[in-house]
Amino acid sequence: MRTVARGYGGAHQRARRRALANLHDGDACCRCGGPMFRGQPLDLDHDDNDRNTYNGLAHTTCNRSAGALRGAMLRYTAHIPRQTRVW
């Protein structure tokens, strides 16, 4: 899947560059709350429910771990049969 289809097109890349330009060393990661510093691998984190909004900058490991966990949970719950009767 292309980066544009996943929400990482030109607009996202510009927003990430702006966020990185405004980063102050020690600003908190939007996922873990830990300090972030220039030169660290950082992502611009999408909102989990609305991919058109951003939470802010996050450590790459925090952002991608959250995305992987969410994807795994969606795959897992897709296979659980839904109860159709109320007992």
C-alpha cells in the first residue's frame, strides 16, 4: 500500500516537518510522556480514531508499537463470533 493511501502523503510530511521545527528538547511524547530530543527518531502520531487529526510528535517506537497493537487487536476481535442471542 502506498504511503499516500495510508495517510502519509505530502500534507502529512509537511505537518511532520512543522512539528519537528517546533520541537523543544525535552518536550513530552504524546504516547508515553517521556522526553523527546532532536535527532531521535520521531513520528507525527495520528489520532487512533480519526486519521485526519494528529496527537502530536511521538517516539517512533511508541507510535509504531501502538499501531501494531491496535492492528493485532482488530485482527483478533474480527474472528470472535458475536453473540446473537440474549440469555
